[in-house]
Amino acid sequence: MTSPKIGRPTDNPKDKTLFVRLDNESNDALEAYCKQENVTRAEAARRGIKKLKDDLKK
């Protein structure tokens, strides 16, 4: 028997992980952004990655 999924259903599952080492300057900028926008570090990273996607050559 399969156990039921736990948690709320989502249309955008986040099943990939990313581990990053930051210097002090990058960490301070990330922390300031998170505090200003009231978001988590993960959400701030997702927003940054989406901005990078816009810069890709098509």
C-alpha cells in the first residue's frame, strides 16, 4: 500500500536543492534583501535566478 502524500498540494514542486558558499559581501546583500522584501533566502535566490533567465541570449 502506498502512503498518502503529506503537505499541501502544489503546481510547482521544489524538489531540486542548491548549496552555495557566499562571501561576506554577498551574504550581507542577501540578508538585506530578505529583510527588506520579507522573504526567505530561498525565495530571494529564486528571484535572482529568474532575473538571470531574462539575461539569457535567445
